[in-house]
Amino acid sequence: MAYHGIVIAGFGGQGVMLMGQIIAEAAVIEGKHSTWLPSYGPEMRGGTANCTVVVDERPVASPVIDSPTEVIAMNYPSMVKFGGRLQSGGILFVNSSVVDRDIERDDIEIIKVPVNEIAEEVGNPRVSNMVMLGAFVEVTGIVGTEAVKEALKHKLTGSKSALLELNFEAVRRGAEFVRRR
């Protein structure tokens, strides 16, 4: 496995922090090294939010990423801000439900996922982040689905545990979408 330096960004309330936490925890479950570093805008829900996740087989020296290998952009401002920093050959995951413009780069792979529509089909618009997570994990192979499920079980406890199956289905549907593209 190669080094992954990931930026996940969107509006507050889109679940970008949870996505990052799940990737980082799933990596640890699989015996890899990872860090997760949150960054919040001035508002929280509705404001900008992003996090960085580093996953490597070697110990991670710093959670700071200057040139990410992958970017998940859940909205247009995030695509503009972080898509330009993506290293050549990197992968940009875009929430095509809300981003209707393209970034002007021909040296990266761009994967558009209509996460909001897929989340609606699954039955809850709030699982759009899990749809994107499923697409991301499927394309990058950064962690396995079982580790993602285990990490979700650790994060969604108490009354939130009732949402586990819905979240598992959203992850599955995101992975299925990118397999069919």
C-alpha cells in the first residue's frame, strides 16, 4: 500500500469529519498507521469544514498535507480550494449532486458521484457522506469494507446504532455506483 494524504471537505453538516474518522479508524483496524486532523470554518453547520487523513504502512510523521493524493469535495468551494492542491496523478471525488462545474485540470482523475440522489434512494439524505465513502474506498482500495463496517460500529453507538444498517447500505451503494461507471 502506498501513502495516502487525503483532504475531505464540504459544508458543516455534510459529514466530512465522520468520513475522515471512519477512514482513519478503518486503517488502524487493518494494522496501518493513520492520522485525522479536523479543521472547522467559523460557523459549524453550514460553514466550511474539512479534515485531513493520512494513511501509510509506516508511522505518520505529520497530519499536515501540502499536496494531497486524493480530495473528496462535497461542494463547489471545496473543489476549487482543494482540487488545485491535488498532486498530479491524484484523484478528485466530487459530489455531482451539488457541483455542476468542472475543475480545469487534465492531470488528475475526476470521479463524480451523485451522492445526494443515491442517499435519497437508500432512504435518508443524511447518509450522502457514506455513499461518498463507499465510492472512495472502492476506487482507492485504501481499506476494506469490513474494516469500514467495524469503524462505523465504533462510531455509531447508543441510539445511533439503529442507523448502522442504513449506513452500511449507503457505503455499499456508493461502491456499486463507481463499479458500474
